[in-house]
Amino acid sequence: MRYFDIKKWLWLAGVLYTFLRGYTFYTRREGEAAVGCALLCAICIYQFIRRLCTLYYLHMTMKRIDKLSGRAFERYLTVQFRHLGYRVKLTSYSHDYGADLVLRKWGKKTVVQAKRYERNVGIAAVQEVVGSIAYYKADNAMVVTNSNFTKSARNLAHRNEVELWGRKEIQKKFHIK
């Protein structure tokens, strides 16, 4: 049995045990203990669902990634970058000043512009992320897409030292099939 399967069943057994203990406290009219068990159950269930969502994003295929909405693609990247060891902050959906994610690792701050496109990403995405460097006081910038980049976008990115991760790069870095 895989490690996650064992961990999943232990979590489930713990939640079930806590729920039954809470029910026992409830039937004995021990309110504080019952409430404590209910809160513990709620926290455990929340963590379990959060872990399942993380695993869902970590094991996505390119076909599923191509069907995500723009905001879902940003959440997908958040999970993937956390898995790579970055501390990730997802910016607000509007008024993000050209950055969708702010990454931190090894004392460096990187701003990321995420583009889930069906066609090639153009120069505007690179311009947006270049503008966000000063606002977020970042050291680096990158544009990540499920697609590819136009020649003008690659040229501007090269001049401004913006890292570009296209379809092939995210498949390699995130181990996507």
C-alpha cells in the first residue's frame, strides 16, 4: 500500500474516533468536550479536503490544465510552486499590478504572470510582469503559460531578463504527463 493511502486511512480513523468521542460527550451532556471534539473534527476534515485538492492539482494532465479557467490556473501554479519549495502568495484577482503570484525562495522574491491561453502568449504579458517588478520590489520575474510565446514576447523577455516557462517547461518542471 502506498504511503498516502496509509496516511489517508489513519486520518479517517482519527476523525471517526474523534467524532464518536464527541458524540459520547454529547449524550452525557458534557458540552465543552463535545464542542472541542466537533471543532477538532472540523479542522481534520478541512485539512483532509485541502490535501485532496492539492493532490488533484499535483497529478493533473495537460488536457485538464488546458481546460482550467484563468484563476484556477493560478491556483494550480500555487500548488505546484509550493511543491517545488517556494512560499507562494496569490495576488488579488483584480488590481494585481501585473503579477498573479509572488514567490519567495532563498531570500529572493519572484513575481509571476500566469497565462492560461489557447494561443501563443504575446508581448503584453511580459510588459505586465516587467511593470510589477518595481511595485512588488522583486528580484526576478517570470511568465508561465500552458501555451507558447510569440517571438516578440521572447525578445522582450530576453532584454528584461524575464524567465519564460511555456508548455514544454511546465511539463518538465512539474512532471506532467
